[in-house]
Amino acid sequence: MAVEKKTAVKKSKAMQVWKLYDAKGALVRKNKTCPKCGPGVFLASHKNRISCGKCGYAEMGGK
């Protein structure tokens, strides 16, 4: 008789979209948008590059 082990499941954290915008009269986007995917898809800022998580586009050099 085998004993089943329960594995821990990590809950994914909801993205904090409010950090990507700045409200100065009108909404202003803080990060660049992906040139391949279009508006609405932001590029993630890393130490040495900015990259798109959806299509894989990357620009070297950072912010």
C-alpha cells in the first residue's frame, strides 16, 4: 500500500499593475512598451537589459 505525498503548491501573486502607471493629471506609463507586441505589454527592467515576457524581445543596456 503506497502512501501519497502532498506537494506544496505555490499560489501565484497578482501583478501590481498600479506600480506601472503614474497619475499626473492623466495616466502616464512608467515602463517602455514592447515594439513587437504593441501597447499594453510592458518591458521588464532587469540589471543589464529590458525584456518582454510575452514574446522574448530584449534590449541590452538596461533602463
